[in-house]
Amino acid sequence: MKNFNSHVAKLFGLAKPLKLFFFLLIFMAAYTTSSAHGVQTAWCWAPDGEHVRVYIEHWHGPGQDVDCGAGATINVSVAINGEAPITYNNIPFNEN
């Protein structure tokens, strides 16, 4: 099958453009992955007991403007499939 695909690509003149496309795709994926980050993460089991919920918090700006000291809490609102959000208040905040 590999030889067939390479012959088809050469037949239509796609070998070099495909190599360039995949090189750029891998390059961009690596760059995107390396620049992504979260400030705080948390997880828990969903009420059904089969799924895991993951929360990733992220913000920009000076850290000193946000009081995240010991004993700080955050409020999280979760909306699923456009339904009314459920709010969880006073979740302990742990700065990593």
C-alpha cells in the first residue's frame, strides 16, 4: 500500500507539496503546544462516576493585582450544552 500511495502522489505531483504541508503542520503543532499554559488546574469525578471533569484556569496581567494568598477561594460556573450554569462557590485556591 505504501508504494501505491507514493506512486499516486508522484503521479499527481503531490510528493513535495505533501512533505512541505506535513512539515509545516508538525512545526505549527509543536509551537502551539509549547506556548499553551494554564495557571491552575483541578479535576474531579463527574456525578455519573464514569467521567472526569478537568478545570483549567488562566488569566493575564500582573500577579500582584490578584490576591491568591493562603486561604483564598474561587467561584466556578459550569454551563453544559447551553443549559443554565451551575456555580460552585468558595473552592479553595492553591497557587502552584
